[in-house]
Amino acid sequence: MELTLQLEKMSTEEKIKAMEIIWDDFCKKADSKPSPPWHEEVLHDREQVVKNGDEEFVNWEKAKKTIREVIS
């Protein structure tokens, strides 16, 4: 199936919403596809960075708000 979006005609808000819809759909089906082997290593490395206090998690809603403020 070929899907064509006219990205140049979409606003930033419309693009973000489209990405959220795609991501939500992808997450619903995530268990049906195994992660590649390198993914576990990346997750482990990131977990260590957080445990060491070098990075911290940000609430997703807050992150989206910040992104929208930066790009508008």
C-alpha cells in the first residue's frame, strides 16, 4: 500500500498529530515484532546514564509542550 502525505501543506501541529497517531498505532502492534539485538544494549546504556544521574526522564506531555513552544 502506498500512502502519500502532502507534508509541505501540513502545519507543524498537523505533522505532530500525524506522528502521534502513527506511533500510537505502532505501539499497539509492537509485541508482534521482536526488537533488534542492538536495541537491548542501547536501552541498558540509557538506563545506566539515568542511574548515574547524568540524565533524567521528562513527562511526555511536558516534553511535547516544550517542543511545540520551541518550534512555534
